[in-house]
Amino acid sequence: MRSDIILRLTSTLATLFACLVVSDCTVGPDYQRPALSMPDLFRSQEGPTSGSSIADMAWSSVFEDPALRELISEGLRNNYDLQIAVARINEARELVAVARSEGLPQVGYDNFAGGEKAIVPGANSITSTTYSAFGGFINAAWEVDVWGRIRRTTEAAQADLLAQQDVRRGVMLTLVGDLAAGYFQLIELDRELEIARDSAAAYKKTFDLFNDRYKAGKDSLLPVARTQAAYNASVANISLLTREIAQQENALSVLVGAPARRIARGRPLTEQTMPPTPLGATTDLLKRRPDILEAEQNLVGANAEIGIAIANFYPTVGLSALAGGQGIGIDGVVHGFSLWSAAATVAGPIFTGGRLQALYHNRQAYWDERVAQYKKTILTAFQETSDALIAQQTLVAQRANYEDQVKALQHSIDLALVRYDGGRASYFEVLEAQQQLYPAEYALAQTRRDQLIAVVNLYKALGGGWSDEPAAPTKQAVIAASQLQAERGP
């Protein structure tokens, strides 16, 4: 046992001497991105990949509706989730300064003053003596980061800062997407309300027609009752849609950080246009998607924590100094003196009951967890992109068929009314044609909405250009800014 300890100490001291000579011996692995297998095309992608992508466009270029643009701008200014993300960035930036400060000399002071009076009994009398003491010291300590523990700690803190930057980008992209999707949902409900009002007016007109014929003795009461029921259902649907519109406006108000209010509209649903949606290269997801970038920064931090765990096995090298003076007073007579000291220390573990080994294996397992999370995030990105693509492709044919259906049903209503007026058809043909038309118009409106939302989803899935602001700061810029902040102090 003793020989093992001596051997370990000898090895550690030899390594320490070598590191002091070369002045840099950061232990632990340097970060390398895990090996990835990336497909050349997204599933459902049509044709080869072009150089450009819809994700390269600012959101104001993708969404051309002026009311929607203003809504998104307001959301980016006032959304509370975004304000939370910004505050977390500031928290992470200060933690970088905290981590870096451990590698700098720590200087402090210690002052004291006090006094007491003591009663001293003598042979024939009792006397008193007054004592006083005072002094002041300045102390300094500096941990020499031989093994890179502090550097690895700082690296982990910087990775967390960069991850929070990516979280902010993710919040912004999600906010832009949610506002756009919510706005398209709102104008689709406006269209449904318009259809419901048209249907109520049509059913009322049909009811009046059947009621007049019934009063004239030309028809039975049955068509009157049937059209009355259809009219009542349409009026009830108007109330339902009015409530849903108000609730959708309230939801959008929260996203823009405002009390519940009416949301301004721009172009109606039928006048919305579809922007071109080029995809770009699949590998661009790694550079553009905020959640993938955040997951990779978490990997960087996990890798740095392995280095911290390894550094804990090695001794801590430190320098310390003390300078000051103190005085002692006895019955008003002061005796003072000064002192100083300087020392170098090397302290390290010999036996920790397996704690350091367990911590090291824990950090390795954490790295494996983060690798799996990183790869899963990439798979999710490909899934979301493919889902948006297949939605785009299938909704084109779906919308075309609904448009043809609506035209055919509108024509069938005209024909049914002519036949009914001529006595060649029953009321049932007119009512059936109307009852088929309005659900088809609802379905067409919902398909138009889904097409617009598919563009939003594709933009989000590709990690779209979430802002018209200047490009997000690079890793080097973020680190340099945090260093400058630390130098300036509070």
C-alpha cells in the first residue's frame, strides 16, 4: 500500500514538473463533434438540393401581410418568453465571469481592534490593567491552473452562455412561427364566419320561399321545418365562431405581451400568397437550427466537465502571501510590530473512498446522454422538415379538389332552385345542395390555412432567419464580450 502511494506521488510530481515547464497541461479530451450520418435529401424532397433556402430569408420577406409583419415586430419587442431568455443569457454571462475569476489572484483584507480591562488581585490590594489590541493584514492567494481545471470550468460556462444564446434564437423562431400560424388561424376563422353568415342568409331566403309556398297552399309544412332547422344551426355556428375568434385574438395578444384586445387584419385568407420554399442542403440544419446548436453547446459543456473531473485527481498548486502589522497596548503603552509571509502549496487527494472515480464516470455518462440528445435533436429536425414537405405537396391537390367541389356545388344549388321553381324537383334537392356546399367551403378555407401553416412549419423546421436584426454573434464574439465585461467589473 505504501509503495503504491509513493509511486503515485512520484508520478504526479513528475507530471507537475513537466506541466510547469511547458506552462500548459490542460487535462481531459478536447471537444470533437460526434460522427454523424447525414442524408443528401430530405424525405419527400423533389429534385436536387439548390444552394438557397427559405431559411436564409428574413421573416419579413417570407410573410408579406403588413398586419402580420406588425404583429411579429410587436411580439419580438414585448414577448415575455423572449425577455426571460434574454435574462438567462445575462445570468450565464455573469457565471462565465465567476468561473474565470478563479484563475486570478484573490486579494482580501482583515482588520481588528479591541480592548479589555483585567482586575489583578495583589497581596495587600487589587489593581486593574488595561489591554488593547489592533492590527490589519492584506492577504493574497492564487491557484496556479496547472491542469486546466479552471480553464475547463470556464469553457463549460462559456458553452452554457452560447447555449442560452441559441435558446433565445429558438424562442424567437418559435415566437415568429406561433404568431404567423395563429394569425393564419385567425383569418381562417374570419373566413368561416363569413361562410356561416352567407349560409344563414341563404337558409333564411330558402325558408322564406318554402314558407310562402306553404301559406299559399303549394307545399307542405315539412320543407318549412327542415329549412328552419338549417337556419337555426347556421345562426348557432355564427355564435360559436365569434367566440373562437375572440379567444384566438386573446391568445395572440398574450404572445405580443399585451392585454386581450382586437387583432388588426391585413389580407383576407383568399388573398394570401404562398412564397417559394427552396430547401438548401441538409447539412445546413447543423448550422442553422437553434435547438441543434444548443444541443451541441451542451455537448461542449459536458466534454469540459470530463476535464474538470480528471483535473480533480491531480494536486492543486497555489501561492499565498500575507502582509500587515498589529499592536498591543498595556496601560497606554503601545508595542507594535509588522509581519509578512509567503508560501507555495501543493495539495492533492490520496484516498477519497471512490468519490473522484465516481464523479469522473458520472461525467462520462453525462457526455453519452448529451450525445444521444444531440443526435435525437437532429433526427427530430429531419422529421419536422419532412412532415412540412409532405404537407405542402399533398395540400396542393387537396385544395384543388375542394375548389372544384365548391364550384360544382354552387352550380348544383342554382340548378336545384331552377328545377324547384319549375316544379321538376322537390325541396330536398335544394336543401341537400346547400347542406353540402357550406361544409365544402369550410374545408376549402381550412385547407388554405393549412397550406400557409405548412410554409410556417417548413420555415421553422429549417431554422429560418428569425429576425431582420444583424446576424447573431459568433462564438468568439460572445466569449470576447464576456471577457470584456469581466475586466470592466460591475
